[in-house]
Amino acid sequence: MFKRNGLDTGREGFDMNTWIFQGNPKKFDVDAYLQNRSDIRWTVGNNKIQNSILLNDIAFLWRSDGDNPRSGGIIAKGIITIPPRPMEDDAQQLWKSSQKNTVINRVAIRIEEFRLSFKDGMLLRTELESHPVLRDLWILKWRAAILYSVTPEHAGILDKLWESRRSARGNALDISLQISKGDDR
């Protein structure tokens, strides 16, 4: 069996799926949710593809624009720790309106990292729309869903782009720290 992050995936080989889960800040305080938890629950709805979500799949979280035009995009990356099943809502207080059914199909996701602004390294919708390959992501073509499967090609590019933002952000921070310490290398 293959292990990922020290957990047994229950699968042979490295065949993880990648998913994008969308949240709308007009309906739910996505930013506060990510800032206060490392383990989250996310609604999958009644989507037929939810049955393909497996333990240790990759999860990207997408925040839609809401009331802030051109602010949408990928704001977090994590790992599925519990595949879809009926679960209680763990953050009812963050909904902008009351939710009647709090036990619905959800996944549990362990957040590895979140970035809530472009400066922090999030991947903006506008830049993904102009990417020669990623512009074909389903979430860019059909924005109404809450769950999207990601092709292996798109997943590889998204992962590299996400990681490159970490490196670029780290380098900028290192330079900033050197300047503030008076390091003139």
C-alpha cells in the first residue's frame, strides 16, 4: 500500500485525485474559517463525482469573488482526511444566513497552508484564466458548482504554481528580513 504524509492511502501506487472545493464569501466567512482551523469540513452537495473522493486526495479551496471583484481564486491546499459522508456543520456561526440542515455530505480536509491574498501567494482567478493550460479548469468555465474534479495535467501545474508562490514569498520575506537587519549582502 502507498503511504502519504505517514497515512496509509489504501491504494496501490501514486494515483491521488485532485479536487477544487468552492466557497462563496457572500454566504460563508471562508477567510475566518481557514484562519481558525487546520482541520475543516467542506460541503460536497449531491454531486455524483463525490463518490470518487478518497482518503488523502489533494484538495484546493477556492474563494469566489463575492462582493470583491477580481479577488477570487485558490486560497488553500490540503489533504482529504475523511471522504464524503453525512457530517455536522462545524462552523454554523460563520454562515451569513441560518442553515436549516446542518448534517449533510461533507469531506474533512487537513489544511496544509492557506493564503488569503495575492500578496500572501494565493492563485487569482484572473491569472489562471490567462494561463495557456489552466484556463481550461472546470471552475473557470462553470462557476456555479461547489465541487470540481481536476485533471492530472491541471493538478500538476496547479501544484507547481502553488509551490512556486511559496518559494517566491519566502525569498521576498528573506530579502525583507535582510534589509530590516541592515544586511547588505
